[in-house]
Amino acid sequence: MPDGYPAIERVAEHIGSSVRTLQRRLSEAGVTHTALVEHARRDMALRKLKTTRLPIGQVAKELGFRDPSSFSRAFQRWTGMSPRTYRRMLRQTALGAEQKQLNNRSADRS
């Protein structure tokens, strides 16, 4: 999505459909183009923030957001927290899991 928000016209062209047919099929499935894009962006954001060390601004750019602030507002809407807070939580969870494993190993050796 680095080219920005994927317009429904581009999506329809990509799959060889008319815009109207695509809209009708999405409607029949009970979903909208906007909802699908938001869902995809959210999933990609969560994955990129979890599995890479890319700066938040770079993640925003790769997901097609105009600027990091727009991305941060969307992420806050999706998750209830900022991208920075999410990464901090992941680090703390990982550190807690590592500490637990170390404690278990020590207890097993006793």
C-alpha cells in the first residue's frame, strides 16, 4: 500500500471487474471496500510493529498513510493504544516471558 489508499477503481481493474460488480459482490458478502482496506492495514500494522524494528514513520509510509500522525490516529482507533505503546507492551511481554523461562529453568535445576 505504499502508493496510498487503494482506490476501489484500481482494485476492480486489478481483478478484472467493473467497480459496480465489485461493489455488488462486496455488498452481497456484507462488507465494504473501506472495511476491507482498514482490516488489511490494521493486520499489516500489527505484524510490522511486532516483527520489524522499522521506525513508526516508515511503517506508516509502507501502509500508505500520508504521515505518521494519520497512522497513529488510525492505530489508536483500531487498538486503543498508540503504535509506540503497542511496541513497548510487546517488549515487556517478551521480557516477562524470557524471565519466566529463566525462573523455570532455575527451579528445574534445584
